[in-house]
Amino acid sequence: MKNKNNVNSLYAVIIAGGSGTRFWPLSREHTPKQLLSIVGKETLIQSTVSRISPVIPAGNTYIVTNQKQMESINFQLHALTDESWDNRFILEPEAKNTAPAVGLAAIYLKNLNPEAIMIVLPSDHIIKDSDKFCRALLVAAQTASEGYMVTIGIKPDKPETGYGYIKCGRKIKDGVYNAIGFKEKPDKEMAAKYLKERDYYWNSGMFVWKAETILRAIKKYMPALYEGLVKIKKTLGSKKEGTAKRSVFSKLQPESIDYGVLEKAENVAIVPADMGWSDVGSWHALEYILPRNSNNNVKHGNIISIDSKNSIFYCGKRVVGVIGLDDMIVVDTADATLICPKNRAQDVRKIVDILKERGAEEYVTHKTVHRPWGSYTVLETGERFKIKKITVKPGAKLSHQLHHHRSEHWVVVAGTARVTNGDKSYDAHPNESTYIPMSTRHRLENVGRITLEIIEVQNGEYLEEDDIIRFEDIYNRKTEKQ
Amino acid sequence: MKNKNNVNSLYAVIIAGGSGTRFWPLSREHTPKQLLSIVGKETLIQSTVSRISPVIPAGNTYIVTNQKQMESINFQLHALTDESWDNRFILEPEAKNTAPAVGLAAIYLKNLNPEAIMIVLPSDHIIKDSDKFCRALLVAAQTASEGYMVTIGIKPDKPETGYGYIKCGRKIKDGVYNAIGFKEKPDKEMAAKYLKERDYYWNSGMFVWKAETILRAIKKYMPALYEGLVKIKKTLGSKKEGTAKRSVFSKLQPESIDYGVLEKAENVAIVPADMGWSDVGSWHALEYILPRNSNNNVKHGNIISIDSKNSIFYCGKRVVGVIGLDDMIVVDTADATLICPKNRAQDVRKIVDILKERGAEEYVTHKTVHRPWGSYTVLETGERFKIKKITVKPGAKLSHQLHHHRSEHWVVVAGTARVTNGDKSYDAHPNESTYIPMSTRHRLENVGRITLEIIEVQNGEYLEEDDIIRFEDIYNRKTEKQ
């Protein structure tokens, strides 16, 4: 595959701000859809980065997200590419839909490279045929370099009512057409008509254009946004940048780039592609992504199914027994289960809303939380105590830290722990325990070759994650002066 | 309520051998239905004993069960009545349906008291109106003393196809009729006919007769069983009793007392009653036992229901979110979930069969196991380690014991533990830990006023419950000589 453009002008902008309520109980506030692995081992955002690597030069991929998600995305991409992503985040102070996100990325990139061509990609889609995808991107990038705003259109294979549609007009060149109409999500009848007419394509939310082109279009069709972007541009790289962004974003109306610009502009092109794409918009989408068995069921995890058909069963370690289900979705995680008919998958947000209102932990986080050094699983919580299983990867270490409100008992159950405990340092082996008193600086490290597993029993009046003062951290997390 | 019989001749025989697969995942091999509390705090067998206490003299209630279930039943009844049940078990060497169980109880009781009147009761039914129940029993006992074999018939309030029916004949006296026909579980049409004809009653499986009467009937209608019972009778109380029972039972054909005797006998009476009875035969039965809300749902535990109706949701602490369900059953426990339409509730045994075949823990036991001294919950298991939370009631103590294959770290998180560790004895308080090396005699005791909670981290090559050698136990469990 050959990139005919000036390769160094090609940038990927991955939009990763979604809160992912539609994938509860697998997605949580702290692990939205893009951070989940649904197919295979890579998470959706990792797959997004992997997928474009043949066409985007290393170091030219940027992530638009918010402060809260940055750390987790950083860890995942660091783990994937084994290089630092610290300087490749474009942070939105608040979510205002895609137009402000795209505009912000455009001023960043134009500042870096006035010739920048942006490939705008959602972070949470699945594409089965990466080769076709990359080929479409290169055609789109070439077209973008000629001044077009290019959308990637997906050839429909069913009368889907969950996507927007784009109508193809006259051919611009091989594989590129004028886009002559953006259609909102249609009803069933209309979707069937679009499918039959064959010149409608799904709007994938993937766009390619020069930063300069999109900024010019924003100036014309969204002057208020443009005015804000100009203000931010003046502060780029200075101390005032954060304040400027916050001030501008707080006044913006949420707007999609499709509605705000593309539907109104003339120079919009479409590159149709048929590449096994899904936006994984709800649990329902899994049946187009994962294999189905002879009863037309998708089965994942410890599911026992008797006489069930046409259903999606996405489970983990727990046993789920189902009998006589048809057209249902069952999703099971360590601490929460979802059960609904396939045609109600969109309503999972109603359950998430109730959990959010209750301040329920099951809205915020999973029992197992992944960290750059490994993971922890909350096994039990009680009044004044919390039990965790902690795993530390070989060579990894937690920050040098202390807690003001809890002491910790550690029992090693696998591997060897290097323990820093106040002024002392020693190794603890399986079946050995150690005690970290309150307000004592300590550190846990795996200097061995196999995964370290310890059981931690916390005792104290306050046992939340924010009772931590870090003195040193190899993962660049915020520390206190020592 | 007055018992007109010779009160001391009245005995209750509670049949408690069921394996309770139909209530999975709440019932497990180690906790069949009779050991569960489904309504209120008492378990079904505790309620069965409580319910008859107004009519049966203390000490006249016997339990027919097997060796495996005896310990758990003993603990539950000890906890209920605060007296020892050690000598009130009639053990079946293997399950052969109700006729051998009833016959065995009859020879035991006739041996104790030649005038014994037996009230035979299943251990796992729910009866809302205890007063009516007791009144029916007294009428039945009076009738039994006159030589009848008496069945308690339940007035049907729906055309139930899950029960057997008994037809009423001529009136013997007030509230007592001749039973002139036993009908197997009918089809829908037949059940509707029975309901309409008004002289059919549900066969509750509750019977009252003199031990002598039923033995005479067994002699007549089940001569092989009678012959076996005579052999056992000769060994009662001797060392040979166990061997005799095993030998006789191994050759018996499984048979119900209904089919083996009652359908054939002449002197069968029925005492009809309307007392809010249910045999709790499957999860479906819950909607007749528990209250239903305005959407006609039964809801128990942490369930979030959107647009659901006519369903049974029986959950625990975990969040279960359901959307748009109709006529469904959802049962959720710590480690397993069941989902099926109401009309498939009987098929839960198919799931249990698969789990049994797999040797899955979810067939055998729950994560939390109740013991006379308190309970333990398995929080996590891994290679060479297991984590438990142990709670010990005030005043309770575990046996003096040792393990050959594991050491144990204990961290106290609530209450005060009195620890015997080899030759030493000391108290451990919250946030204190102690270590029990392998093969060291040890004991855990709660000498305080509040529940003791400890976290136990076991390390070793073999971590099963049977690696225990007991030296002393206040609950009379099997011990080694010290």
C-alpha cells in the first residue's frame, strides 16, 4: 500500500470522549467502550491505532479526549506501541459533540503543519477488513489534498435504522463521488428504500480533510465556533491555553461536524467502502461482529444455554444458565447483569441513569481495575475494611506512597514482592506477610520473572482510592514533592 | 386448639431427603430447598417444625433424612428450638421415594410407642395459615386413631397441572370424607374439569395414620417392603441396624406411599383444608407465595426493572438490570444466574445436570457456607491459595483442629478473636494479624459481644475442606482422639 501524499502531512485524529453507557455493564464511567476489548485481545482504541499504522507515520496520531480518560488511554496506547503518548493528547475541557473537537484538533495540527491532512476517526468502531480500510483512507487523503472534505461511506448490507445515510452524486474520480445529501437515522421503510436504491451509504463518522479546509468551512458555516477557535489558537502552548479552552468551550453549543458543516458545504466527497464496519452502537451489534452458532446465538464466557436461539450471551467467569430464550441479550460481569430483548438494547441507558442517580459503584467502575503496573480486584468491602487482590507485572512497581487513613496487611500468594516499608526494604515470598502502618511511606515492586499476586487487607476509617500521597512514580502520575 | 387424642401418642415425621435441583441456583447439593429461607427468616424445614409445635409435644418430632443432610438439618433445628436433635433422626441409607421412608419411620415409632399416630409431613412446603393447618391435623389425628389412613387435601384455587388430585367420596363425619380416587398430575383440560367439579382436592403429600395401621397396609399391598422392614425391626437399636438397613434398602424398588398403598387401600380418608398451601415445586411457585407489585412482578433483592411485567425476579446483592421482560424468571446469586420463561421453570434441572457432569462447584455449594459457629465466604481461589472471610458468632468457637496441607494467615477486621496457636493462646483485635503454620493445632473463638470477622489467606498445595483433623468440637462433629 503506498501513500501518495506527503506522508508527513498525514495525521490521525482519534475522537475518544464517549461515556459508553450503551455497553453497560461491561462499560463503566471509568472504562467507556473504547477502553474495552470486545473482539480479540486489543481494546477498541488500541485496534483503532493499530489499524491505521500502515498509513500514518509513527508519531502522527493524536487523541482528542478529556482529562479523566487521558490516563487510561495513555496506559493502553503505551502498552500497545511501547512508546510515550504523553504529548499526543488534545484535551477538551468538556464534551460539545464532534464539531468543537474537530475544530480544536484542526487548529492544533495546522499549528504543527500548515499542510496537515486530518483523518478523523472514532475510537470505538470495529472494522474487519483493515486493508480495504487503509486503501479507502489513502484515496480519501489524496482527494482531501485537492481541497475536498471527504467522508468514508459504508455500503449497507441491511436496512439499518440506527445509522445516518449519505447519498452519492456524480463521480469525481475512481472510487470518489460527490456527497449530495446527509440523511438522519431513517425509519424502517425509508431504510429499506435506501438499501434498494443502492446509492446511499452509511455515515461512518470517519472523515478526511486538510486542517485548513475544515477550518475554512467552520468559519463559513459555524462562525461562533470559529471565533472561539481563533481565541484558543492565540494561546496554544502558553499558560493561558487551558483557561482559554475552558472559557470558549463553556459557551459553545454542542454540535456535530456533520450537521454543523458537512450537510451545508458543497465540496463534500464520499469514498464508499465495504470493509466489515460496525460502530458497535449497542449490545445488539455483537451479532454482526462475533460468530453465531447453529442456533444463531452469540456465546461468550461461562454460559449454559438450553433451547435458546437468536440471542446474544456475553458472560465472564460466573455461570449463567438460560432456558428457552429467543431474541434476547444477556450480559454478565462480576458485579452486574443485564437482561433485555434485542430490540430494547438502546434502553440500557435507563438502567445506567438509575445507577448514576443512586451513586452506585456499578455505574462508576468494575471490581477489577487495570493499572499500568498490573491490576487490583476488590474482593470484599465492609465497615472499616476492604480486601483486594493485587497483581503486579514482572518489572513493574507501584508508586512510592502513603495513606493517611488506612494500614495494610499484605500476604504474598504468588511471586516475590520487593517491599519498601518506611526506611526498610526487604523481599516477601509466598506465604509471607507484612504490615504497612498508617502514614508510612511504602512501595510494592515485582523484581521477579513471574506475576506477583498479593492479598491486601486494608483497615481504617476511610478506604477510598483518593487517600494516596505519591512521592515517586515511574508512570508519571501526579506526585508530591518529597 | 385442643388435642383430643392421647397427646403423647402423636408424632411428627418430617421427610427431608430432597436434593432440590429445581431451585438452582439458590438450592445446591449441600443446601437443598428445605434448608433455604425463601419467605421470611426461617428456612423451610425450620418453618415446618415451628408450624406443628402447637399440636405435637416437644420431643415427638422426628426427621427422616440421609447422613449427608443430617448435620445441616441438626444445626438449623438446634438453632430454632435451642435443644438437641441428635436422637431424632431416622436415617435412610439411600433414597427410595416415600414408601420405604414412611415404613422405616413406622417401625421406629411403633417400637417407641405401640399406639403411635404419625403425622407425615414434607419438609419443604409453605403454608400461610398455620391455625387452619393445625386444626386439620387434629381432625386427621382423631380420624387416624379410629383406624383410617388420612390424607390432607388442599382445596384447589386454579387448574394446576403440577399436582396430583384426590376425589372426595361420602362424608365420614364433619370435615372428613372417604377418599375414592387418586389422580396423577392431569393435563390442562382435566385440571379445569377437576376444579369445576369441586370434589377434587390437591394431594399435599401430608398424611396421618397410626404406625400400626400403615404397617398393616404395607404388609398387604407392599409385601416385599414389609418383609424388609421386619428384618430391620429385629436389629433396631443394635449394632446390626445400619447393615440391615443398607442391605434391605439396596434391594427395594423406589415407590411412593400414595401409589404403593393409598391408591389401593379402602380405609383412606381425606380431610380437606384451605390454608394457603404451596409445595414450592419450582421457581414459578414464588408468584403465589411472595407479594406482586403493580406490574405483577415479584421482586426480591437488587433488581432494576424497566417496563417488565408478570415476572419473578429473585436476586441478592449484585445488580441485575432487566428491560422489557414478560413472564420471565430471573434468579441471581453470588456465583450463578438463571434466566428462563416461567413455563420453562421445570427445565432448570437440565442446567443442574450439565453442572453436575462438569463437576462444577456451582452445583455443589454456595460461596457462603453456614456453620453452627457462623459462616465462611470464599472470596477468591487461585493456584495454591484461597481467601475466605470468616464470621464467628459471639460465644461461638470453631473446633480445635489442624491442617496438613495449608498454613493460614488471619487478619482480624471486626471483633476480637481468641486464638489458640500450638501451645499459645492470645487475643487478636482489628488490624492485627496472626499466622497458623501447617500441621499446627489451632482454634478460633469469639469471646466478645459482637460478631468476629476475620480474613483468612490460605497457602498450600491442597486447600479443600476435608483437610481437617478435629481434636475437640462443641458441636459434636467427628473428632480424632487427642
